[in-house]
Amino acid sequence: MEAGAGTPLLDLFRKGGVDRDIRLMAAQGVLGLRRFEQVAVCELLANDADVEVAREAAALLRTLNSEAQDTAPDAGSTVPDDEPEEGSALQRIAAMSPAQRLARAMKGTREERAILVRDPNRIVAVAVLSSPKVTQAEVESIAKMANVSEDILRIIGNTRAWLKNYAIVSALTKNSKTPVGVSLNLLSRLLEKDVKALSTDRNIPEPLRLAARRKLVPS
């Protein structure tokens, strides 16, 4: 996502309700946020009700603001791959706290992101979509998943940058788990062959199937 734009994780911080340990990690700059996200989060957390969180955020914000202008377009956006670890990804993730899982969602491997996007903790799952490492191909795969939360599919369906990718739009409309309101809004973007497929697909919600049939009837 482009610098200056909102991201799913940043939007959650703006809405509030993020656990204290996660707010503290964000204030300390250890979540692997891109520079523009880190600055925005620190600006929010500098006024946090928790004294330690506010102090850490203010200190990091002063550091970020005092640094010389970086010639890179988005300093902090590159997150190095983690060193290989023992045990399966599932085993490693199962042993982590929510804050550790969130950090891994931002900085971990593609395999770990595929697991963490289904995490029952909403902020952990949303962090996957904000990861600097997440690719359009991964978002398409997530859009096809029937075992992710509706919130995740709704976020994808409301993110303009991802809706420029036809494969993601198509995957969302074909996914029976996608909220009907999102699918109906995307119907007009589909090619006729995909609309025809939806019109006879009994795995999708009936309102979407009926809307696809109506779209095929000449006006």
C-alpha cells in the first residue's frame, strides 16, 4: 500500500480497543511497521491513557522526526526474512502470545501469514493484510478462503488498491463467505462469463445468484 494511505492495522489503532501489550510493542517500534505507519501510530499513542505507552511512543516519534530525510521512498518498509526456526509453523505460532503472533503476522513468512490470517484474534488476522511482505497473489489466495473471518474478506473488498486486481475481485465474489453487500458491489466489475457462472452457482448466497441472473437479462 502507498505511503500516506490507511492500512487495515492502522485503521484498527485509530478505532481504539487494541490490547495494551500490542500498543506498547507498537510504541517501541518492534512490529515491523512501515515508516509512515509507525509515525501515524506513534502520533496516536503519544496521547495514550497508559503512561508507559505514551512515553515510549513520544520518544520514538521524536527520534523519527529528528532523523535526516531518508533518500529511500519508504524507509522501514523492507523487513528482512527471519532465520529458519525449528518446529512447524503451526507449532511455533501455537506457542506465541497474541502480541508475538501480531509481530509475526507483520514480519513472518508466507506460510505463517496463511495461518495467522485465520487467527481468532482480529487484530492479528488484520495485521497480515498490513504486512509489508504481503503480495497481491497472497491476497487473492486469502480471498478464496472459506475459513477466514468475514471481517478479513470485507477489508479486502473495501481496499481500492486490491480491487484493481481482477483475480481478487473474482475470488471475492465466488467466495460464499464474503459478505453479500461486498459481493453485490463487485458484481458490476465481473466479465460476462463469470457473471454467468455465478448465476447458476448454488454455493453462493441467493441474493447474489439472483442479482447475477438479472444482470444477464437484456434491458
